[in-house]
Amino acid sequence: MPVYFYWGEDDFAMEKAVVVLRDRVLDPLWTSFNYTILPNDQADAPIQALNQAMTPPFGAGGRLVWLSNTTLGQQCSDNVLSELVRTLPVIPENSFLLLTTTHKPDERLKSTKIIKKFAEFREFSLIPPWKTELLVQSVSQAAQTVGVKLTFKSVEMLAEAIGNDTRLLYNELEKLRLYAEGSHQPLETDAVAQLVQNTTQNSIQLAAAIRTGNTPRALTILTDMINACEPPLRIVATLIGQFRTWLWVKLMIESGERNPQVIAKATEIGNPNRIYFLQKEVESISVQQLIASLPILLDLEVSLKQGASEMSTLQTKVIELCQVCRGS
């Protein structure tokens, strides 16, 4: 299939996939003739991309035309739509068109529908920070790719320290690989702790501090995260997801449900073994407190989206949440 559509917020994983596609399609000696990158802000970029995709490659290998940061999955003019309908079915087999964007394509648009008929779609979404089992799995897979042997505890430590930052994960794994070069033993947690930057001040820990009503710790974690340039809306999204999960678990426990498999399915948690720890986490907080926290979180999200001062708004709402969870 000569058309590819890559989308998602994990720009590092997407970049790696683009490199793999580029190396597969292009002959290194003819890259300068057959490789074109068209940014979306360039005039008539979609039309240019379609026209160049129809041009046979020079010399050996194929041709790759990359339309980056495209908006064709969100909006499309009539003339571009006509070109899509006319061109996509007849792109030569040795010519490849790549479209990339951070935004999920709108399935209702005619442009998305026509592209889906002829393109291979791949999603590169960041793992939600509260899905710890997926983060651990991602670290384990990346370690195998890089060639680093880690103990399970080291994998867990790395997942907690880095979260869903794929670029940072591969940078730290490369550092660990160089450190362990020549050794056949898995790296223990002490080596990881010495070499990996401590970035454990994350949204999950912030949620835990709020749940226990520990205002000083919550504000400290929040400050560290903002200083590390963590996007405020991403922090809020994680907090909302975590508090909703706690509420679901608490409601099911109070309704008499004890089967971890049933609770995991209802709360969309992939690993039922995690239910045990979630049950422990919600022991000291009531359903009423969890319910009362959600309007505060939603108000925080709306305020940030409306342009409120990020740091002061976050601090104010974190204090309110800690008071609710403490029972004040």
C-alpha cells in the first residue's frame, strides 16, 4: 500500500517509524532526488504532495513524499478533496505518500474516508500515565529493542521515573546500555537509581498526595512538575482519570463486589492484579469525598482551557482537593 497515515502525540515513536519507512523505501544513493518533506504551512502543500507522489522515482529505489503536520484529517477544501479522489487510487507502486499529524483524524470527514480507503493508518498515542502496567510493558519492550537487560524491579523503577516520555526512555536506556556493556547480568535498581534522572514527581504521585490530604507534598510535587515543563492539561487529565478509577473501585467495593476480574473489567484496567493495590488506596477515602473531587477537577480543566493563570489555578485547586480528601 503506497499511502501511510501516522497520527498521535508520541512524536518520538512516530519519528522512529518514519525513519524505518524512509530506509525501506529509499535507495541511499538517490535520497536527495526521491525524498521530499512538505510542511503543512507551505502554500498548496497537499496538492504538491499529491503531484510529487505521482512522479516516478529517479534511479534506484522508490520515492517518498512526506506531508507533515497535515490537517487533512480535520478539514479539507473541495479542490484538495477532488485531488485526493483522483490521485490516491493511481499512485505508482514504487512511490509512497506519508501523512503525519498529532491529531486523531475525524472519521466523519469525506477526506478521512477517502484516505482510509487507500492508506495504512498507524496510531502513536502516549500511554496514559495512570496505566502503570502498560508503562512497565513499554519499558520492557524498549529495553529489549535497545539491548539492555533489566530486572523486573528495575523495569518498574524506570517506568515510574520516566512515565510516558518515549524519547527520554530511549535516551536513558542507551545510557544504561553503555554502562552495562560487556556484562551479561541484568541491571539492578541501584544502577538505575544512580544513572537515571529522578523524574518520579509525576501526576500519579500528585494524585496520591492529594488523596491522602498531604497539601505540602502535593504542592511540592506540582511545583517540580511545572518546573520540568509538564503540560498542565496533561496533569489534569491524569488526575481526572485516576480519581474516576478510584471512584469506580470504591463504588464496586461498597456494593459488595470482591472479584478482581469483575472490578477490572468495569474500570477498564488491563491487569486485574492491580485491583488489590487500588482497594488499599481507597480504604481511607469515602465515596462522597471522591465524588466531591470531580467537580473541582473539571472546573480546573475548564479554567485552564479558558486561559487562567496556570500555576496559581493549579495550586488553588490542589489545595481544595487536599481539603476535600482530608475531610476539611
